[in-house]
Amino acid sequence: MSDDTIRLVTIGRIIRRRWRLLTVLAVVGALVGYGTSLLFPPRYTTSASVLLPGAWEERELLTQAEIATSSVVVDRAAATLGWPGVTGGELRDRVSAAAADGNIIKISGTADTPERAQHLADQVAQQFVAFAARLAGDDTDSAASTGPDALRKMVVQTSRRITELADAADPGRSVESVQGRTELEKLRIALQEAVKKLDEADPVSNKSNMVVMGPAARPSGEAPPTRTQLIVAGALLFFLFAVIGHLTAARMSRRLRTEPEIAAALGSTLLGTVDVPGERPAHRPEGAGPRARIRRLLGVDIRWDLPTPQASGDEAGRQIRYRRVCARLRDRRPAPRRLLVVVPEGDEIARRAAEQLVAESKGDPSPSASSGGYPMLRVVGVSVSQPLVPDRGTESGALVVLSAGSWTAGELAGIAEACADGNHEVVGVVVAGTVRARPKRSAGRAPDDATPALAVRGHAGGAV
């Protein structure tokens, strides 16, 4: 798993084999989300729109939005609302303003009830309009605001003077008089256009006339995140964290998965691989204590990172693998000797493979042959945390049987050291794997692809 690419099939395997644990964690996440929603009371948000007539630049609209949420406007709104225990500083965190298209300032208010949210947005909008009108009124009292009126009066007087000069000029009697009357008329038209543009761009008459576009709508639902959203988010986060945790643990796992790595960790040679039907055993080992019961209840006592067993051949094909291992043991130990089969405790696949090896060794097809027949095997379980192998007696070596992807290099080195301490030489390693057994055929019908050589058991050992 440490070198494999994370695929959807891997995630599907996690969900299929750890669905109980994932369900419990999702429920815990939902409870955490519910508890979080209790710490944060529900909030309701609504907005009021203020129209700014006239021509406004983008930076001016942003300035007006900042003014709408300024301390002056919010403090006045808080004083007008008169909510007990609520100051302008607290309301400043509940009010926001943004410039929208069409010279519109949207002022949003957030409160714990829909009515309060509506009143807050309306009151801030009204105070903003009043404050903007006051700013425009102050400018009107200044010299800058009185200048346009004085300019209009001067334009009117100048227009009258131009008319008098045009009437006093000699009409049409000379070229100079005609040119003078034309220039005076152009000057009058230019002054009138200037006054017109001044009226259109007058900030006092246009920009100060802000309008509140109706009352804010009363909110019908809570502002996000709602209680339902927090519960769903908590369940989803815990579920995702659990899946990511499984993937991270599998990617960081140091368990050996290939036969050469396992043989190198034990300091011996690989004698072969055998298959074990992958059906769950009828008797499931019961652990002691509440932790074991909880692990069984959550389904974490079964490995999830093992690949799905592949379909195997028939029983005869699996027996061939066991006989070949026994034949290799006979070749390594020609004289009829006894061997100790070491199986790590908790490795159910290896235990079943070891029992099958013992059964095959007892059914030696040629016990009287010159080779001496298969060695006699005795199975012992060894604790991986504190490995201890019985001292050497009648056995002449040890055969280690285990499954791939279950143990680290350090754990296997500990088993090898325990064998050396018991004066046992590790003569070989057998790796067991699970396969899906095919359904048994009826006894009255032989398979079409049966191998004729397997019909005579006495020659099977020689064939391998």
C-alpha cells in the first residue's frame, strides 16, 4: 500500500470493510456539529438598499459604503433603537455595507431575531442618509456651496450686458458691427451652456438627495451556518478524516508485502507460496476484555488493506502447492527428521496454511522411499511482541509460515532471533495468501478439466 496509487477501489474497500467505524465516527461528528450550534445562537440577516442619484465613480461608492458602517452612523442607529445592553461597538460587528451596480449601497444587518435584523438594517440606512444630507448641508453653508449661486447671478447680469452691447452696436452698417454682434451672441450661448453643466454636476442638488429604496425584507430563514449545516458538516468532516486517516496509516505502514522482503527479514529462503480459502472460519477467536469486544463490534479486528482474494482453482490445484513445499523440505532435509512450524500468533491465514502442511506431510505418498519421505511437522504459535520458541528437542530446524502484509521487518527479525535462541535453524519460509474457493461440484459428476495424473495419488509426489 505504501507504493500503490490511491484509487477509488481502495476507498470503496475502506467503506465496505470499515462501515461500522465510519458510521460511528459520522454520528460523533454530527453530535459535535450539534453542540457547536448550541454555542452559536441562530442569526438572521437582511439588507436595505440606498440609491445614490447622479454620476458616481467607483471609489466614491466605496467611500460611501465605508461611511455607512462608520462609528458615527452605527452609534446613532444604536441610540435610536435603544436595545438594552447593546452598544454601537457591538452593532458595528453586525452591520456591513457594499456597493452594488446602479449606484446602490446595500446595508446588511444581522441580529438574533428576524424583527431585530429588519429594524437594524432600516435604522442604519436612515441614519446613513441623514448623515450624508448633513455633510451636504455643511458644504452648502461654506464658500464652496455659495459660489455656484453667485456665479449664476453674474452670468445673468453678463447676459443682460451682452444684450445691451448688441443693441448699442450699429446693426448691419459695417462689417465690424456684424462681427461684434456675432461674437457677443456666441459668448452668451457659451455662458448658458456652462450654467447648464454646472446645474447637472451640482453635488448639493444631486448627490445629497439619497433615497432609501423601501424597508428591508424580514428574513424567513437563519443566516448560514445553520444548525442543520453544522450537523451535516460535522458528520462529513469526521467521515472524511476517518477515510484520510486510514489511507495515511496504510501508506505509512511498514508491513512487508513481497516474498523476497519477507525471506530477507527472516534470513532464510522462500520455499513457496500456498493458498488458503478466504471464507471466514466458523470459530472466530474471542479476545478478552472490553477493548476486544469493542473492536469486534466496530469491525476493526479485520484487516481492510488486504486486497480482495482472487478466484482460485480447485482443491487439487491448491494441494499441489502444499506438496511442492513438502518436497522442497524433503530435499533440504533428506533424512527423516522433525521440523518445527512457527506461526505468528493472530495470523489466522498462516495457521490454517500450517495445518494443511501438517496434513500433507502425514499423507506422504512414499514413506519408504530412499529419500526418507516428508519431514514430520509440529505447529507452534509465537507471540510477535515477545517471541519465544521452544528449545530444540527432536526437531532439526524451523519452518516459518506467515501471510504477506501482516508483519514488519523488525517483528520478523524478532521471530528469527527467537528461533536462533532456541537453537533452531530457519530452513525456509512459506507465504500464505487467501483465495476465493469455487463452489463445490456435485459428487456424481467429475470436472471436465480434471488432470488424469491426480487420479493416482501414489505418483503425485514424484510429479512435483
